[in-house]
Amino acid sequence: MATAPVPAPTSGVVPAQLGFLAIYNPSLGTTDDTIDNQIVYYASVNTQTSSKRRRHRSKRARPTDALSKEERHERLRQIGLAQGMVEFGRSFSGGKPVDTIDTERSRVILHELEPGWWILASIDLTRLPIPPPKPTTAPATTDPVQAAPEPTVEYSSREVKPTALLLQDILRAHSIFLLHHASSLSALFVRSQRDKFVSILGRYWDLFLSTWNVLLHGNPACNVYGGIKVAACGELGIGVGEEERGSGERDVLEGLVHGVEGLVDVLVGRYGDEEGKGIHGMGAAEGGSWLGTGDEPGAEDGAVFLGTGALSRYAVRAVTWWMEDMFTWGENAYGVMDRPTSVRDKKRRRQKKPVAQTGPGDQTGSTGSQSKSTGSGASDQQGDSSKPTGAEYDNGSGMDKVFSYLKLGYGTAWTLGGSPAEQPSAGEDAGKSDGAAGTTEPSKPPKDPNAGRFLIGLTGDVDGPGSDQEDPASQEQGVEENLNSRTIVRTLSVELEKGDEDVPESEITKDLGSQDNELIEQKVDTDGNVAEDPSASFDSQDRNKTKRFRVVVYAAKPFIFVFLFQPRTVSLEFEVLYRSLHSRLTPIHKSLLVSTAYRPERPNMGSAASAEIYDLVWDPQLLTVHSTIRNIPDPLMIANASGITPVWGRVEALNTHNQILNMFMATRESLSEFERTCKTSRGWWVVWNRILEQQETEKTSEEGDADPEQTEVGEDDESSKGVVVRDLVVSKEIFLIRQASDHGGSVRSISSSYVGGGGGGGGGGWADGASRLAQGIGVDTRRYIEGLLSLNR
């Protein structure tokens, strides 16, 4: 999720923050009596404090319960106004609903997450105090209009995330929520009761909103695309001329999928630098872990191994987003320490504490203590009772005494065989008790926080006692009794690349609802407009291909490994599997460091490329983002930096990222533009290019009449009368930025549009326009982009 909360306002300035966020479904309440049921989640700036949040979540049935009449009417008014704006916008926008509204004081986001499920978010803009006017000697007027008080604050959208980036944050959070729970909100709602559904939904979104920063930070240029961020080194063993780099590590990871029982797929990401020092003072240099420092992934961080192809690209994207959250928040990330499906109950936890302290070791100690005390005299008991120790007091009373009564004396003074029980000495008894209790309680994390360990799976030190035991039969009883308490069980709901082919038609589920706000594959027609695909679906998982798998997460600085197992894999209950994974991943750790330290060479442009060029390449078909554009410097990082010169300052970074976002939003509606260039007021050139390619799709005559100039009759199956439709789709989008040699001058922008010319790459128009852009950025962008794509993109 994003970064730390917005700092407290200073000097009267109130930074932009969340006004309110609501999730509702109009079909849940169609009458005046049930209209409150439409809202399944609601949070505002007034309900985000801890005390108010507890009162707000005290009743889970409906978010409008336990509210005053005025507040309840205000929430229903906001939901009703949003529904009215949606219907009003459809009348003059071709049936498409309104997705954003900008007012003087707020920025409103309205989006249909799934068929029938809407999210409404309002962001309060930054409030800046206005200095009082200078006193004048003019006489006071009695006109009530002129005597009206002047405003003392003004609202500014500067440094506030644009609507496209805010919406992408919400979609990212929604995707991670579905990853842990179900294929869609509708599936979770049907499977759970309403109160539990509202509880799970509120618990997740409360956590998300507590860390959501609506100001520009991190790397907005990468985040706005909502893709799979690939590390700067690229994927292991993939790239033209780079097949040998990382091929050995890739073979090992692929061999795990085929060699480990029940393993479906594995993903690997690299996050953080080798020093691992966080900007918030929690880095490895101070003895803390490299995970959970609060830092966002850097420009060179990302995935290095995207699996073996078992998962769909949407599922891979959701898992990589979760990996980024684990790097930022560590064990506090959603779904790691706390179980996602559990409902918090403090009273129940308090009742379980005394029981958890009583294990097999405590019972053994109590029996030994009781047998010893029965053999002693009354005087000894009175003397000992005057100064009892903590262990003797616990063993002689409480739950242990109850267990002794329930056992009817077995194991204390006599046994089933008729021979008296052996009386161990005090030292032996204490040793046995401590040893048994140590195996019951989860072991502590390893001393080195950067050593390999399991975030999800076998907790504690993997190399601790018990790793040298080779006889599985001797471990079986101990594992069943003790190791289950050390194993964290988590499941993920992921979409497979290929579903079951033998599913009967009666069991196939379909999403029913409007397809106006769906994320569709962008295609361009002859007029240069985006063509909609009626078979597209919402940005959620396909229910017919979604399955739940057990997940195991292994972290070894600076890598995070995510393993997906079949849910009924028996070996996950044994310690041997986790130690085997640890022993297989440890030898390739150094080689992974060497392989991921590689950086592809930049295209050689001769002496013309004096300043370094940073790039971003977006592949909409693979959903991958390759980027070397640096993050916006954090104020804390700038303050803690000693002797390190950043690539750019915070003002320069904000200005450049803002320009990239503006170009992105201005080129979404029409695909007729191929390139744009701009020089910011801070002296940075920004070049944007789009590459199109032809894609052939076969359609039958029943699906609609196709353009005869763009279709061909299929020869394989004449009876089906299939036609091959050739559409232009987006192949790549590229951003290039470079610091200008002169820092002066005002902002100037140039855009060029070419519809003519066909074929891959957009035709001659793109080439001619790209060559003219060399006058600004200083290099031939066409040659540079061709060299960039031929490396490892």
C-alpha cells in the first residue's frame, strides 16, 4: 500500500487527505426500509482514529448503525448523489459513467469495481492559509455585501495525486484484497454472511486507508500503469543475448516446481539495496530487518522471476504487488502476521493466554513436582509455602492441579504397569520441562534479521535445533504434536492461465452487469478511436479459472520467494519440507546477487548522448513495466543523505513526474497520437512514444459484419464462414526523460499525430516524427527506442 501517513500539519497548512470512502451495491437495498443495506463499508476522516474506529466497527451488520440521524442522512445523501451523477453522465457520454469530479475543495473518484459493486472516494485538497489583508485607512462600509468576511484559506491541488493515479491505488488495493479472499466481491458475499463480509471488508480497508498517502510520492510514472514492475536487471535468463545470464538460477527455480511435491509455481522479487538502510531509521545498519522499514520499492527493484506460466498475468501482478507490500511493511503486511479471514476478538484472546502457557512440558513438570511434594513432610510444605517460587506456585495450583485430578493420579505415584514411577531429580525435572516447553512455543526469529527465514510457513530459525535429524519416522510424532504451532497457514486465491477443460456448462459462472466501466484491451479503429471489446471483463479474476493454494513466503536479503502449493499437500505440515527449501535456496543466493546486479547496456548514440537518458517501457500484453526513472526523493532520505548526490531534487522530480502523468492522461482516449515531447520548467525533456502493431483475430459472421478491407475469409473451415479481423493494438509505450543542457526557458510542448501508414511500429509517420524529436532531447529517439527494445525488453 503506499507509504507512511501524512505528517501533522504545520504553520496552518493542512495537507490533502481522505475525506471519505464508501463501498456500496445498489442492488442490496431497493426499498426505503433497506436502503441502508447498500453501504457495506464507509470510512471518513472522523472515523480513522483508533477510538472512533472501534466504535465505528462495534456493530458489523450495517455501517449506518449506531449513527446519529444527521450523519446517517449525510452518508445516504453522498451515495444517492453518486448514483445520480452516474445516471446523469450516461445520458451525454455514450452510456459511460462518470469516473471523476473535481470541485473547488475536493477531488472525487467514482468507479465500478465489479458488476454492481461501486467505490466512492473523496479527497480533500490541501488547505493553505491566506495572509490577512493590510489594514487600510478607508472608512468602514455598512453594505452587507461588501462587509462579508474574506476567505482565510485557499485550496490547492498541487502535489495531490491525479485521478488516474488515485484510481490505480484503489484498484491495486482491491486486487490484493481479492488475492486473499475470493475471485470477486460477489463470490465472497454469497459465501459469507453479511456481518462477516462487512467485518472482513472493513478490516482490510481500514488498514489500507491508514497507510494511504494521497500526495505524490514514490514512482508515480510506474504506478499509474498498474503493471508488473520488473527489476532493472530484467528477468533471469530472458533477453536477447542474455540467455546465459541467470539461466542456472532459473533452472533451479523451475526444477523446484517439478521436484517438490504439490508445488504449483514460484515467484521471486528483489527489493532494497545491499546496505538495507531505511529512510525511517529502521535499516539493517541499526540492527533491524531489511523488511518493514516503511520504504517503497526503488527504481531498480522489482520481480526477477515471474513463474513457470501456471498463473495468469493478472494473478502474477497481484502477487508481485503483495511482495512489494511485504517489503514495505514486513510482517505487518496484510495476510502475513494476522490471518485475513479472522475476526478480532480481544476477549477470546485473553481467555486463551493461560491455556497456551500450559503445554506438555508444564504437565510433566507438575507431575514431578507433585510426586516430590507428596513424599515430603508437612513441615517442609509449610516452609516452602512461606517463600514459594514462581514455578512451584504454578505447578501446585491452577490448571495443572485440575489436570492431575482428571488423570486420577496416573503418572504421579503409580503407573499402569504396577511399578512405581521414577522420581527424577530437581535438575533433571527442570531440564525436561524447559525442553518440552521450548518445542511447544514458536521459536524466536534468527539473530541475524537478514538471514533466510520464512515469513509464512515455518516460523523461527530454520537452522535451529532439529535440522540434523535425518530419520523422518522419529520426527513424525514430534512434528504432529509441536510443529503445527510453528507453522503459519495462509491461502491465496489466484487465477490460473488454463482452467479445467472438463467443466460442465452448468457449473460455468458468468458476471452479469453493465460493461461500461470495464478495463478492455485497447484497439484502434480506422478513425483512430479506441474500440471496445464486448467480451472484455472487469479487472477481477475469472471465477472459472480461480483456485485457492497454500502459500509459503521465504525471505533472504534482498530476495522474496513466494511458493504456491496445492491446498492438500501433506508435506506442508512437516518441518522437513521447509528445511529442504532453505537448503536448496541458500547455495544460489550469491549467484542470484551476481545475476541481478547486472544492468543492460544503454543504446550507443555516440557523443550526442552526453547526459544520461532514463526510460520507461510499458508492455500492455505482458503487463510488465521496465523503468529506470528514479523515485521522488523523500524528505527524510534527503535529510539523512550524507555525501550522496541525488539524481534530481524533490522539486525537479515532482515537476517531471507530473508532466509524465499529464501526458499519460491526455493520450488515453485516442490512439491516433504516436509521440509527444515537452521540456519542463525545471530543465528536463520528456518524450513519449506509442508503438502499434497489427493483431489478427478470427470472428464468425454472427458476431457482426467486419470491414471487407480489414478482413480475410478463413480457408481452414469454410462452413463456419470465419473472417480474420486485423486490428491495431498497442504494442509498447515508452517514456524517455533527460536533463537539458540549459536549465532556463519556459515549458514548451510539441505533439504529433499520424493515422496513416500501417504495419508494426505505426508506419512512417512514427519514424518521421521521432527523428524530428531529436532536435529537443538531443538524440534520434527512433534509433534509441529500437536499441532499447532489442536489449531485454
